[in-house]
Amino acid sequence: MSQALSGPRQVSYVLFALALLIVARFDLGPCALAGLVSYMILDVTERRLHLAGARPRTARWTAVAVFVIMATVLTWVFVEFLREGLTRLPVLLDTVLPRLTALSERFGLELPADNARELRDLVVASAKENTASISKTSGLLTRGFFLVIAGVFAAVLRFLTPAATAHDGHLFDSVRLEFNARVTLFMRSFERVVGAQVSISVLNTLLTAIFLRSMGFPFRGFLTLTTFVCGLIPIIGNIVSNIFIVAAGLTVSTHMAMFGLSYLVIIHKLEYLLNSRIIGGSIDTPMWMTLLGLVVGEALMGVPGVLLAPALLHYAREELRSIPSVKA
């Protein structure tokens, strides 16, 4: 029979699960996500500088400087995304709905409304029905904003604080070391999954921006920002950004909308190859499991839960692989 798990390791699993339950129960998803992303940027930058031969002190403070720059850029991107969305989305909606109504009449399709005005009212009513989800997102401007700031500062302070390595043989030290091992493994999963998702989103955004400009699509700024921000959300994000791109093409002509749809099909097929290249084939989670994780994550923590779900699935798989099997 294989060696059983030690007591401290079992306790560390309980503590890690308890931490996840606390995050979900008290809506601390924005805080956890902000802290994880911040620490990932700091840690990855420092490790790469170490590999490049930089001194420890130089690598640490350079990582902090890089983090400040990246945090500033990301903040600007999200602020611009909100500003463009508030100004461009109503115009896009008012322009595309009459054309959508005309197409439905031309091809004999039934829409859930008799005219463009009713269809617009239906979209607005549907948004109001999801007040809970919208409130979680808009909460970033109130309580959620404070949680994000707290998570960022906690990550920076943890990064600048040397990790304790002493072990006096006490149970507390054993549990602490095992819990640190759980957190480290999860951070590696988070780095691999989220880092790959960001890389894919950036590349997809660049290709889409070139396509939109070359084809003369309207709402290019809004569509480019939407492609990047929504691309950070696995599976669902691409569907949302694709709908906006096809809708923008429809405001010009049906042919442009179909051309845009064809481009999106091709680029997403290419993304499957790029995804396997960037991730290296190490994340082999079935799509049905990923979708189920996204649904559960959204129900527990909203948008942060959707972003954390793939990393948690990968972490759970890696933990199970590290546990020795019991053989008779």
C-alpha cells in the first residue's frame, strides 16, 4: 500500500478549501482575483530577471516597477472599455436592430418582438433581469473597488516580505509549509491558465484590430477593447465579442457581417493551434468540464469566479496527480 497522506498535508487541504469557501461566501472574488493577478505579475517578472542574471534586490524592485506600469496600462484599458461601452453600445444597438428586423422579415424568421423598438425594450428588460450580476460588476466602483485595492496591496506586501523558511519541528510549522505548498501549486496553475488566456487575448486583439481597420468596420475602438476584455473570459468571452463584431458589420451591410463572421471562424480555428503552442498542451481539461466550472464559478463569485474556475480545475487535477494512489 502506498504511503498515506501526512496529517499536516490533510490539514492544509482543509484550510485551502476553507479559504475558497470564505472567498465565495463573503463575495471576496474581486479581492482574490486582483491579488492573484498582481502577485503573478510580480513573481513571474522577478523569476525571469533572476534567470537573466539580475541581482536579487535589482530583480525585486524592477519587478515592482514593471507591475506599476502594467497596472496603470490595464486600468486605462478597463476605464476606456467602460467609457466606450457607455457611449458606443446604445448607438450600435439603435443602428443594428432595424437592420436585424428587416433581415428577419426578408428571410421569414421570427424575432421575439414585432419591431426594432420592442426588440430594444426586450434587450433592456433582459439586462434588468440580471440585476444581481450587473450589481456585482458595477460593485467594482464601490465596495468591490476597495476590495480590488486591498487585494493589490496585499499582493505587493506579500511579495516584498521574505518568506519564512525556518522549521522548528512544531505542528504549526509543518502545516504552514504544507499550506504554502498548496498555494504555490495553485499559483503555478493560475499563472499557466490565466497567463495563457491573456496571451491568446492579446494576440487575438491585435489580429482583430488589423482586420477591423483594413475592412473599415465602424466602432473600431469599442470592438477592439471588447475583444481584449471579453477575451480574458474563457469560451464565453469570445462569443460575446463575436456578436458585437458581427452586429457592427451588419450596420454597414449584410455582406460585411458575413465576411466578419467568416473571419472570426477562421481566426478562432487558428487560436486552437496557438493555444496548444502557448500552453504547451499541459492543460487538458475537457470543454464540458470547463463550461461546468464556469457556470459554478459565476454562481458562486460572479465574473471573478468565471476567471478563477479554469485555474482551480487545473489545480485540482495537479493535486490529484500528486496524491499517491492506494493499491491493494
